[in-house]
Amino acid sequence: MSTKGLTDKQRRELDALERLSDDAIDTSDIPEITEEQWRLAKRGDLYRPLKKSVTIRLDADIIEWFKEHTAGSGYQTEINSVLRQHVAQQEKKSA
């Protein structure tokens, strides 16, 4: 965490907080997350993974289908979304 632009008082407060043990921090005003909230949680609302450029060979008809059936976002974004859904399903199966 950058402390640039903080006053001396703010730095001292942050230093004091950093020295506190986890048990000494009062979290009584923070509600616990329920199983239902975890179940309904979605990746992507706040999470933005890094993108990496790759070269991948796909069948021409698959690429054309995505180009024709993609509304709004680009076909590459849609292919990424389909792959992400597949990965999520596989993770659920293995959990």
C-alpha cells in the first residue's frame, strides 16, 4: 500500500493498525458471509483477470459461428466467456 500523500498522523495510525494481531481487530460490525451468498457469487463483477495474447488454431466454422452470433462484445470475448464457463463447470465437478 502506498502511503504517499498521507499526513504523519495517518501514517502513525496505519503503522499502529499494522502491528495489531488479527485477534485484536474488532470485526463485530462486519456480517459473516453466508453459504447462500457464496453460492450466488459471480466472478467478473469486480474481478478482472489479466489478458494474455495467444495464437490458437480453431476450426473456421467455429470462428464464423461466433462472429455471426455475437451481439455487443466481440467474438473473441465471447469465446473467452464460453471457455471460462467450461472451466467453472469442470472445477465444480472436481470439488
